[in-house]
Amino acid sequence: MAAERTPQLVVENLEVYYGAIKALHGISFHVYPGEIVTIIGANGAGKTSTLRAISRLVKVGPETRMTFEGHDLLAYPPHKVVSELGISHVPEGRRLFGNLTVWENLQLATFARKDPPEVIQRDFDMVFDLFPRLAERRNQRAGTMSGGEQQMLAVARALITARRMMLLDEPSMGLAPKLMQEMFEALKEINKEGTTILLVEQNANMALRFAQRGYVLETGNLVLEGPSQDLLANPRVKEAYLGG
Amino acid sequence: MSQVAQQLFNALQWGSFYALIALGYSMVYSILMLFNFAHGDVFMVATYIGYFVATLLLGLALSGSLPLSGVAVFVLTLLLTMFLASFIGIAVERVAYRPLRDAPRASAAITGLMVGIFLETLVLYLLGASRRNFPTLIEVNTFELGPVQVTNLKVLTIVLAVVLMVLLHLFIRKTKVGMAMRAMSYDYAVIPLMGVPLDLIIAFTFALGSALAGAAGVLFGMAYPVLDPYMGVLIGWKAFVAAILGGRGSILGAVAGGFLLGFIEILVAAVLTSTMRDLVAYSIVLLILTFRPYGLFGEEHSVRLRL
């Protein structure tokens, strides 16, 4: 009992409805501090809804319980999930502010932070270290950058907002294999610095190689879970998600 | 030639009123895609606030209780009115629009019209139908500026309007709240993920727009000192037209639209008769919109993205 770790994020019986349609049928999972965990699943399985629920962007069912570091997530409005609990979220499709420059996008991400300027400056240096391309393009409008650069900015922006845990929604989408590789290397680096990562992905192969543990989500239910190696070797996962 | 210059100068004064009010429409539209049809009546209430503040301060100054010069009374009136007017905007948003944030836009727009009628009737009920006279804060002097006859009040109006617009521009460009407002006009749904409280930015936008309407109210009251509860209706609609003419949601557009509308109106009145002013002026506006449906600086808005 004493050796057992306490999970950082606990999700119990998560239900999400869109009108009469049930997107999640009461799923439960947890993430330990410092882990990289992935939820894989097909389009429409409920991956995005899961992350949106943690960020408090959607209503959840009456039986749902979610805690983060012991705090009841349901007691926090969306902006305080970020600013007080420290959970950042890279949404599906990046969702940058295309009319703002790279620098302004990052600057806006500091809106609720109360750290002294030198701490924030150190974070800026860190993300520019991680993604040197962003430093070159700091005065460019985000909307005019390439897909890969935009994805970098989306991750950088999330990193500036909060860094206890990062929720990532399909960061590989639309990226060429080489860029994808670079992106995941940067994410590993971020994780090493102490940020827990919860990643949802359609690209199961990539995600399972990146994460330590995984869950498989099918039409609103978690059907499998385990260490990534086990899932990679699982015949059902192989057949359904890894192309046989 | 001097006739034209004279009219251009007058047009700048009216353009200032329209632009200051139009900015309130445009800022709210750009972040919420909502036409705040109560804004003309917010201007009316703000003018009444200015009337009460000015009367009070002037009374204190004349009785000697407060050692204030005329200019100090004006400055204090302007600042206090802007400050108090901002709460009218915040209240309208809080009471009328926030509960409808996820409702169809038409419901919110109609609510704005109802809030407008509510404010008109409330002022009518509280203050009665008799018209109020805005006190004289600054002695009006006329002087020659080249071929043009100008008054110090008109110059003051134009200069102050321009100063406020520059300040607004700097605010929107340089501050984090301003950045949040611009970001929100692009993608409303992601704002909370930046740790930014949505309600705060929305309230701030309404406050800013109403404060500008407050400034317009004081300047308007000084130039045209007769106040009545329906004074905000026509000027509100015209400022709304100016905002559309400039381009929905565009700050630069609101300013350009305001001044352009001022010019069109004054020039039509100068060339033709003043009874034909609105008839011809708004025909011209219709014609402009026929060729530029999104206004001078407007872009075809993308469909609001939802997360």
C-alpha cells in the first residue's frame, strides 16, 4: 500500500452528451505524475470529448467524478483549470489566433500567470530553444505559417499557459513524417522537464511508441488498457489500429 | 472653396460623434458577433449621466465648495461620465446578453432592442418628459482658422475624439486585454484554454464601448444641449450604419465609417436642402454597401469556430 503511487489525474465514470447523443459512456482512467499516457481510438470514438471534459469545456453526466492532484475538477471553470490547476490543452486543429503574431500568441498565454517577468522570460527562452523556428518567426502572423510551424506554436503556447499536465489532441495530424518525429521528440523533452502528458491520437503506432501506457477507446467505451508494449503486441490492437 | 472647407469642418464634428458611438457597436460585434442594439440608448443614458455630473460639479464650483476652474469641471465631467457609463454597458451585458450567450443571435439582438426601450422608458419614468438642458461648461468662442469659422467646442470635440481613438488603438495593440479581444474576434472558443476569463474580456469590451459613448455624450450634450429620453435612437441607428459601412467588427472601419457618414450627411445638406439630407445620404450608403457588402474595411467573416 505504501509503495503505491497516487495518480495525478483520476477520471471516474466520465459521461458526455451532445443533446441526446452519448459520446462517452462512463469511462474511467487515471494518469500518474510524470507519465506519458495515450488514448487511442478511431475518429468519433470520443477522444476529443475526453480532453474537452477534463478542460471543462463540455458538460459531464451527474455520476462523473474527476480529480486533479486531489482537487475536484468539476469545481473549476475552464480558465481556472488552466491558471490554477496547471492543465494546458493543445486542441484539435491547433486553433491558433491566426490574426496575432507568434509573439502575441505566446504573450496572451501568460495572461493569467502571476510569475515574475524573469520566470516568464525563462519559459519563453525555453520554448524558443525547443522550437528555434518560432524565434525566427516571432513577428510573423500565426495564420501565415506552415502546418508544422503552427503545430510547434500550438505546443509552445500550451507550455507557456501551464505545465503540470499537457493534454494533446492529435498533434500528428497533417504533419509530414519527419516533422512528426521532431514534434514527438520535443514532447519527450517537455515530459522530461516534468510535464505529465495525456495524448489522444488516431495514429496508434506513433502514440504507443511514444507513451508508457495506453487506453483503447471504442465508440465511447474504454475496451483495453495496459503498458504500450503490451498494446502494441495485442492482436486486437494490431488488427484494428496498426494495420494488421 | 471656403464653403466646402467650412462644411468639411462641420462634418468632422459629426463624424466624431458617429465614430465614437460606432466603435462600441464594432468592438462588441468583433468579439461576440452580436449587434448590441441597446448601444444608442446607452449613449442616451450616458448623456444624462454627463448632465447630472456636470450640473453637480458646476454647482459645487459656483458655490465655492470646490475650487474648480471651468476647464477642470469639464475634464472631471468627461472622466467621471466615461467611468460611470462603462457600468451601464457592463450591466446591460450582465443582465441581458450573458444569459443568452448560447442562444440564437436573433434572440440576443431582439433583447438588445428591448433593453433600449427599457432604458428609454426608465429615463422617461424617472425624469419625466420635460427636456433637460446640458449646462454650459465651456464658453463657446468662434474664431477664424484660414477661411473657416471654427468654435473652440468643435475643435475640442474633434481633437478629443481623435485622442480617444488613438488611445483605444494603443490599448488594443499593446495590452494583454487588448490582445485577448483581438484573439477572441478570431477564435472565441479557445480563449479559456489560454487561462483567460471569457466573462472578464466581454465585460471589459462593453465597458470600453460604453465609456466612449459616454465621452460622445458629454461632447454632444455641450454642443446640442437639449436632452430627451429618445435622443439616442436616431443617432444610435446612424452610428450603427456607420459601423456597418466601415465593416462589421472592424475598429478602423468604425472610425472611417463614422467620419464618412458625417461627410456624406453634411455635404448632402450643403449641396441640396437639409430636409433631403437623410434621404440622399442613406441612399448613398445603400449604394456603397451594394458594391462593398462587407463595408470599407470588413472581411467576409469565417463561420464561428466552436471547440
